Amino acid sequence: MRKQLANETSLHYLDSKKRKAMLDQEKKQEIITGFRRHDGDTGSATVQVALLTRRIQQLTDHLRQNQKDHSSRRGLLQMVSRRRKLLDYLNRTEPVSYRDLIGRLSLRK
């Protein structure tokens, strides 16, 4: 009986993880379609910045609850740095697109 209950609990946990992964994938696809420049565009700087912004927001929420998670904090700092570099590149090459992206994502300059 205990073993069966444990299996059901772990199956429920796996189902919730699968559902969360599916939601994350749907959200990612939604972001890509919202910021892409043309059909099939998944890697332009604007798409990368938008995806990084979403991941940074999620990680920031995680760190508010888990203040001692230093490895996640390091990952957050790396993501912020990568986003900053992409934004600098975008500002150098396409200033109009940069200003539009900053406005759409509500980021500071």
C-alpha cells in the first residue's frame, strides 16, 4: 500500500513537472513569435534579449524566496551580463530597434 501511494505521488510530481515544462515551452514560443523579425527567426538579438529577460525575471523571483542560493545568483549575474552585451550590440548596430525593445520590455537604458 505504501509503495503504491509513493508511486502515485511521484507520478503526480512528474505530471506537474511535465505540465510546467509544457507551459514554459509555450511561453517561450509566445515570446519568440512576439519579438521575431521574420518567420523562422529564433536567434536574433531581440529574441535573445526577450528570452533572457523572461528567465531573469523568473530567477529573480526564485532568489527572493531562496536568498542563500548562491549558484543561482551567479547564474543570474551571468544572464544579466549576457543581456547587457546583447543590448549594447543592438544599440550600436540598430539604435531604433534598441529603443523599441527597451520600451516593449520596460527595461532601463
